[in-house]
Amino acid sequence: MKPDLRFELLDKDAPRVTVRFAGQAYDVPEGANLAAALLAAGVDAFRQTAHRGVGRAPFCMMGACFDCLVEVDGVSRQACLMQVAPGLDIRPARQLREGPYAAR
């Protein structure tokens, strides 16, 4: 964990597992909330907005806002509603970049 982060995990002694986010490996506590674990590991953007490509990170942490939307093993999921499990392959959620809402 980086020392200058605003987020930290409460159970620092929990067993660690490796997950991948956007191709980078992170050691995070097994069973922890996925969004909280990624924030504590230094991930600052989980997806980009479709209109302007602005980075978004978890906001509500209870599944109402979809700002933590990611793809886990090819399926779109809300990171705040998931627990960390060994070997997760996490990617930023794909966003529409065509049509009337495409970035200009």
C-alpha cells in the first residue's frame, strides 16, 4: 500500500491474495470489499465516462451509483457489491464511445 493514500484497510493482518486490475497485479485482503481494497491499493479510477472519458471511482459504496462498475472475468459488476477472491481478473468497464454521446 502506498503511504500517501487517503484510504486504508481496517484489517491489515487479513490473508492476502493477488487480483489483477487493468493488467496490473495487486495484493489485497481476501474477503474484503473489492472496491475498498482497490482504493486502498491505489486504484483511483475504476471506469471512464462514456461522454468525455473522465475517470470515475466508487462514490456511494452501496450499489446505487454505478461509479465502481468494472468487468470481472468478462461480466460487468459493481465492485462495491463484491468480495475479493483469489485470481480475479478485473478490467475497467467498457463504455459506449460512439453515437450521440461519443466524446467530442
